[in-house]
Amino acid sequence: MIQRPCVFSAGTLALLALLQPLRADEAASPADNFHRDRLVAWCIVPFDAKQRGPAARAEMVRGLGLSRMAYDWRDVHVPTFEEEILQYKQHDIEFFAFWGWHDAFEPLIEKHGIHPQIWMMFGAPAGGTEAEKTKAAAEGLLSLVEKTRKHGLKLGLYNHGGWSGEPKNMIAVCEYLRTHHNADHVGIVYNMHHAHEHIADFADQLVLLKPLLLCLNLNGMNDDAQPKILPIGQGKHDDRLIGLIHESGYTGPIGIIGHREEMDAEESLKLNLTGLKSVLDRLQNHADAATIK
């Protein structure tokens, strides 16, 4: 696969204003999903050296100009599920997604009128043909398909490596559920930090994934995941990959991750926000240069 050069037309990349909050009277554009107040903060609950509680976390997220939160948790966080919801409401943060499922969370959905996406990995069947594996994987999700349908929630199939993290398999499982179980609420959450094997052919994968994407989580990207978690803008391939996302016309949600338990989550988010802005500025400069003859 020949990698595409990082040069884009001026009409394709109007990016200088990105990572600033949208004004209430500002018209929507194809790049609005890169604005700071549209980004989704992810992997900052257990991955936080300060181990913030709900109130401190909500204050930190809002202080960075972010207004969407995907909530990852461990058993220790179960008693504070409701307080997390209340703090997001108090700080005008959208409870955008919830990791996996927990019975203690279910009654809070209706009580507080929230509609988070549910992000879930699925298992890789041990054997059989590809069609048989797809069917087994899909039907293993039926209980959650019905729970999310009942509450009017989106169910996002989440890549985490292996067979079930391959885009073609995720798409096949998603389409099986939509076709055989009328599950149009099922889509895909694609994580760049679990997608290093598709750096070279990302443009092709994005074409396939785009119609089903519920969220696309960014990461700094070097070959062979060296390192696996890297701030956006510090990776060798970041300009090309983010340019491809924008050029594709994808206007859905975009996430930035913490995922470094040894680091203050505020600092990890700041690094990603700063790095993403630097990438977008470079892409804009390429676009401007392309107009000079």
C-alpha cells in the first residue's frame, strides 16, 4: 500500500479555528467534530495518577473546555456511578459513553434521563468458518443488544486487538446484528491505540468503517506500537492519519485518551489537545501552501 502524501486542498481543510469552543451562532461545518467542546474524553477514570473523584474529575474536564465524557470504571467506582452522573449534569458535561455494562448502572439510565453509548468488546469464537464465527460472536451479544434497545442506547463494538478487533470482523458482526436482529442501534467504536497494524491501509479501513462509526478515538501513532500510548502529534504518522480522517468527510464523534495510569489525567488530556492542535495547524499550512503558485 502506497502511503498518501500529506497535502490537502484549501477547500478540504479549513482547520485554523479548530480546538476552540463553537459559538452558539456559528454555522456547522464538516470539521466541527474536531472542536474542543465536541471531543470526547476517554480513559481518564482508572487512568489517573491523582485518582480524582466525580466532582474533581468533572471540574477538571470542564476546565479544559471539554464537554463530553466516556466513562471507564473499575469495581471501586461502582458506588459512585450516580454521583458521576450528577456531577456531569452540574458541570454541563454530556455522559457520552459507558464502558461495558453493570447492573448497578441500569436503573440510573432512566432515573437521570441519560443516553450514553455502551462500549463493549466481544469475544473471538474458537473455531469454525468465518460465517460461523461471525454468527457466534454476534449472538453472544444478544443480551446486551436487547438491553440497549430497551433503553434507547447505542451499542458500540469496541476494538481491542485480535480477531474481534479486525475491522472486517467488527463490520461483519455489526451487520449480522442489524440484518438478523433488527439492531440498527449497533455500531463500531474504533480506537487508534489498538489499530497499529492498520497504519498503512488506514484509508481503506476508514472507508469500510465510516458508515458504522459511533466514535473514533485518536492516539499518537508510530510503527509497531512503539510506544503503544503516545500523545497526539508525537507520532510519525499522525499528520497523515488525521488528515485522512478529515478528508474522508467523517463528521462523527472523536475521542482523545488518557490511558496512562502513572500520569495526571489532566496533563495527559492537555498533551493530546496541544498535539492535536499542532497537527491541525500543520495540515492547514499544507493546504495554504497548495494554493500558492
